[in-house]
Amino acid sequence: MAPLRGPKAGMEKLESGAGFSPRRFTWEEIGLRTGRGHPQQERWLVIDRKVYDISQFYRRHPGGARVISSYAGQDATDPFQAFHIDKGLVRKYMSSLQIGELALDQPSCEPTKNKLLVEDFRELHTTVEGMGLLNPNHFFFFLLLLHILMLDVAGWFVLWYFGTSLVPFLISTVLLTISQSQAGFLQHDLGHLSVFSSTKWNHLVHEFVMSHLKGLSAQWWTLHHSQHHAKPNCFHKDPDIAMHPSLFALGKILSVELGMKKKKFMPYNHQHKYFFVTMPLLVVPVFQLYSLYFIFQRKLWRELAWTLTYFIRFFLFFEPLLGVTGVLGFLLLLNVLESILFTWISQLNHIPMHIDYDNNMDWFSTQLQATCNVDQSLFNDWLTGHLNFQIEHHLFPRMPRHNYWKVAPLVKSLCAKHGIEYQSKPLLTGFGDILRSRAGGSSMIWGTFQSSPSPNGTTCVMSLWCSI
């Protein structure tokens, strides 16, 4: 095993002065540099056969420390291609981190991965770029923003013109909830750099949509969501499943493991029931509070200014109609309703799928086992912000949503070639699978408890309400 090295220790200057001779490494050596254990342990990763030491850099990574460090000890070529717009510029800054290359006898990806599948997906990515499917249609996104603003204005106008009786209030509530939901999908596009060809413009407009139209931190969302995309449904790496086991028991593997350890944090046999009050009602209100904390913690004063304009605008428009108490209640009601809509739409694509620890699978397999689609229709496309094409979105996170349907047949073809299941289901079936997956998780824990042998050899039936 090669000794630990600093960022430039892997490059040796030739005696002739002709240049630098890169050190050569094996996948076994790279796989040991995951950053686990002692804080000083190194973190290496591979991009296009080049080996980089990110031990010091990962904390300064613009996309977040956890995103890049989740690939420590692994091949990061495909996520690098997926996340970055100007790869040439990024490689320029990465050159100082390069410590060598893969040995000539080493394959371009880890030996444990399906080399043919990796090569086929990279060829597909090249085809997608050649077809222009990563190029945004600005008019499409302009219309999306326009319809959000129109819904916002219409929600206020109904109350202003027709009064605050029950029917106008309900109509206004529906319009504003939909507006907030659609703004959430638009900020999602901007956060993935899929609206403009310039990173700078994506970030600037993202702040406007996320902070001014929704009152949330754009940077907080980007850091959080990028971790999810890097390793979806990988426990300890995907923050979207950090609710296991503190709130829910998720997935077959993690649920059985929890049952074998005889640990309980919640009454999991009822989790498909308390899901309704712990998730759909609380997600967005909690996001709002944590977002403000994040803004102050990171001293994001520009985002703070944008966020304040969201609350000021809401009070200026609705306080004359509803009063101070009424406008506070209305704001909370809209947050709760948006939370319900957001939770159901976001959960149906991932929670019923495979959940496990990171097994360092190839990019294509990682995304396919963690995502599923909802059948296409104009209504489904609009309601879900085109995230009914979750598979395509995860494979190509920078792809503008209006092109998902174009790449879907190519993805299906690659799945068929390699015998990988491509799941697509009706919308209501997806909603039902959320509850079935949670009921299934609790039953697996219960079954594990029931079949666990007691010290005297008899079967021990443990209640989930027992102490640990």
C-alpha cells in the first residue's frame, strides 16, 4: 500500500526536466482513502482515471463538503459529469489536487462494477449532449414563472374583490397553495442549473424564486438536495432518509437490521398512521424555521434581504384584508397545505424503492434502484413539476425538465439491455405505495422481533412499545 501523501506528493519530476511523471495507483489503494476513522485520514477520488486528493479541499467544495466526500475512495466520473456545467473550468481548479492516475492495468471503474453498463451509460450521456437535450428552452421557463406570478396575483385579487367570505377564501387558498408548489418546482430547476447556461444566472434567479417567492434559503436547499442526488436512498449519505430510525423504519434492509438490534425509537407498527401528522403537516413549516437559522448561521445577508421581502410583501397585501392575526394564520395554513402537497409528491418516487447503505454501485444502477416514475400525462407533468420523470431527472440532474420525455425511451432501452427494471406507475398507485412501504417496514421489524430467539431458546415476542 502506498504511503499517505499530500496533494502534490504524487507527482515526480523527471530528471530530464521534460515534465512530470504521474504516480500510478490501484483501485485497492484508492478504496482505502474514504476519510473514515481518524480525522486526518485521507480522502481520494477518481475522475476520468485521474486520482485527486480532496482531504483538505472537501470542506471548501462549492457544492458542499458532504456531496464530494460521499465519493471518497470511489470513482466520481459520472457524478462529476452530471453536476457541473463548465467542466473545463472546474478541471482547471482541480489540477492542484491531482496526485496521480490509475495504473495502466487498472480498469476505468472499480472492478466490482459492470464495466459494460458504465460504458453504455457514458455513451448515452455523450448522445444526450450531442442531441442538445441539456440545453434549456428559456421561453418554457419564462411561461412557468409567469403562470406562478399570475396564480399569486389571482390569489390576492379574489380576496380583495370578492371579500373574505368562505368561498373566496377557499379559492384564494387553493390558488396560492398551487402557486407555492409550482414555485418550488421552478426553484428546483434553477438549483439544478437547468434553466440558464450560466451558473451565475441560475444562482441569481434561484435566490429570487426561492427566497422572494417562497421565503426559503436557496443555498440551504442546494446543499441539502445535492447530497440526495449524489447518493439517493443511501443511509448516512442521503439526508432525505435521515428520518430512519428516529421517526420511521425505512426499507427492508434497514428495518430488518433495526429489528435484529431490538431497538425502537418510535411505535413503528403504527408508522403508516402517524406519518400523516409527522410529515405532511410539518415539513414546510419546519423548513421555514430551519432556513432562517441557516441564513443567520452562514451570514447570507442577501438571501436574508430576499426572504424578508417575501414576508413583507405577504403582510402588505393581506394584512388590510385579514388583519394581523388573520394573515399569520393564513401564512401558516398555506405552509401546511403546501407541505401536504410537497410531501406526497416527493415521497412517492423514492420511499417505496430500495433503501440501503452505500454499496458503491455505478451511477446508472444507483439511480435506478432508488427512483421510480409516475405515468406521463399533461396533468401529472404539471402537478409534479415533471418529477414524474424522476428516473431521467436523477440520471441527468442538469437536464431541463421539458426534455425528460425525449430521453426516456433511450433510458428504457438501456434498462432493457442490461435487465434493469424501469418502474413507472399511476399517480394514485404511487401515493398508495408510500403507505404500503411504511406498513411493510413496520411488519418486517415486528416479524424480526417475533422470530428472535430468547436466551433460553424459546421464541421471544417483543412489543414495539417495550423499552430498548
